[in-house]
Amino acid sequence: MPARLRRGAYETDCAEPLPGAVFALDDLAIDGPSDIADNRTADARGVALWEGLGAKPYALAAVTGAEAEQYAVSCTIEADPLRPLDVTDTGRGALRFEVPAAVVAADDDLFCDWYVIPGSVREAAGSLTIEARRCVAGYAPLDETTYAEDGTHPATGVKFNATFGAAANAAAPDATVSTDLAGVARFELPIGETEVLLVEGAAGAPDPFGGNELGLVFCAIGEREEVPFDYVQGDGILLGVAAGEAVTCTWYVVPPAGTQPFPVYALVCDQDPGQVGTARGDFPPAGCAGAVGVAILVEAAENGDDLGACTTGDDGSCVIDLPRGASVLVSDGPASIPPGFEARQNPIETRVVTEFAEAVFVNLPV
């Protein structure tokens, strides 16, 4: 079967020519040997050339050197403007197409780019990276372009579930990963081309998406080639990742109106780093690392009401949904701070007034 052709990615990643590859072109309009059926061998540039094609159907096949279990072909009519030529795959290493009469009349050329995927790539595992970004609660974009302008803050601690294969089921994920301090989660995929169902939230929870709305998702290979997908199951997407591909999806999270995620970070530092925060450049700062298993409690500043609690994960962070605009006291439990350290400030009083609101506990040697 031919691979899905994302032309920009192939042009960049499959630039090495295949000199010596032999192709056969057969005129399907006649019975018996074709008038131009003689084989052509690709030159040092990887080019095989036929001239004198008529307005009729042809079959093109890889004879030697370019045959493969997976390949991709893109044919173009070299006119003004460029336009694609429809091709039909007829089996391993072969396809058919019809030359339009208008192309012959205009003396336009046809170009077919034939990309071969060798076994080493065909058997490689792909990867899927999520870059979660948080918008303000109840965010209403002007259009899709404003997400990138307004959703710049990393969404820390967002849980994603991935299920692999055609029978993907969000209720039984194959892997679950939470975003780190940079809002990044990464999945290693099975070998070969893989269908992936990706959803946000805890599988089996009453509200699997944590109350967040899925604002927008954009998936691409590097910065070059957009990867198509389908929205499914409310807050999920279904996409295909080819063998060896590294796909990155930017995932914009919109908290429900009236609340917003409030990230808390517990750091252990060799020395006082001064002012710290995720919006102040590199985070965590040099000489600091996340503290695992620190108990966090949030109370209302005006009356001490309990607003939520969480425990820091492997990267020293956790997230609590809080009422937007609330004045809060955030405490980290002394009993859970690593031995030999104590918080520089505890509790931290702040207000949940912007999407950048957060609390960072700096624990220093005693």
C-alpha cells in the first residue's frame, strides 16, 4: 500500500536520489507491447524520462531499485498554475494515471515524485508530543488565529490518555501521561503506522476532561507539515502517525467560566534564586529542581474555607481548579518537604485574577 503522502515532509526528508532504479511505463490504450514500454533507468539525479505521451491511460511500475512495501507517489501537471494529477494505486510498486488531452495540447510536462520508504524506516516507531497551552476561563476567540496569541501559558499537570490501533477506546487507554512544567507530554508509539485516539482527562472519571473545554488542536511534523485529524468523543482527537514520524500537537485548554486551573510548584534549591515564576524565563531556575510528594492546601484568605488540595508529582507541580478572582492562602505541608529544607515563604497569599496566577514554593537548605 502506498503511504499517506504529506508532500512537504517527503520533499524535505526524502531528498536523496535513487540512481539506477528501473521503472516501466505501459500504454494501456493498446493491446500487447506498449509503443513506449521500454524500461527507463534513473540517472544520477534519480530521474527517469519518457517523451511523446498521448492523451490516454498509462501504468507506471517500479521494476528494480524502487520497489518497497511502502512508497508514496505525487504526480503534478507542470502548468501555470501547478495542479495535481490523479493517480490510482494498482498494487505493490505500481499505479495508473490518464494524461488529459489539454495537457498534450498545451505541451505541458508531467512529473511524478516517487518516494521509497525502506524497511528500517517502515519498522520504526513514531512519537506524539502534546504541547498544552492554557487560555483564560471561558475564552471566546475572535478566530482560530487568536489562540496562538492568547494561549501562551503552559498548561501544567493536564492528563492525557492515548489508545493505539483501529479499535481505540478512551475508556481503556494504552498510556496516560501528564504535562510537565513546560506543558509538554510525550507518547512513544508502537512500531509502524499507528492510529491514535487522544483525549484529555482521567479515564473513568465522572468528568473525564476535568471541566476543561477543548479550544483548539493543531498537529504538525516540525513546523512544516500539518497533520490531519478528526475531533471525536467530545474532547478527543483521532489521528494517524506514520512509521518514524514525530508529530507534535498544540492543545489549547479553556477552563470553564468562573474557574481556572491554578498551578502550584514546590522547588528545592541549592541557594536562593530570587524572584521565580513560569513567566520569568527558564523554569525551574538553575540550581532548583521539583520536589515530589509535597502536600499543597489552598484556603480562602477571608474565611479559611478549604478550596482544594493536591500533591506534587514527579516534576514538583500539581494543579487545583479555583474560583476566578478569589483571594487565597496556599500552604505546603512541612512534613512532606524534603528533609533538610524549609520553605522561604509559607503560606503564600495571592489572587486568582489572570491565567498566569500561580504559587511557587522555594525550599532552601536549613
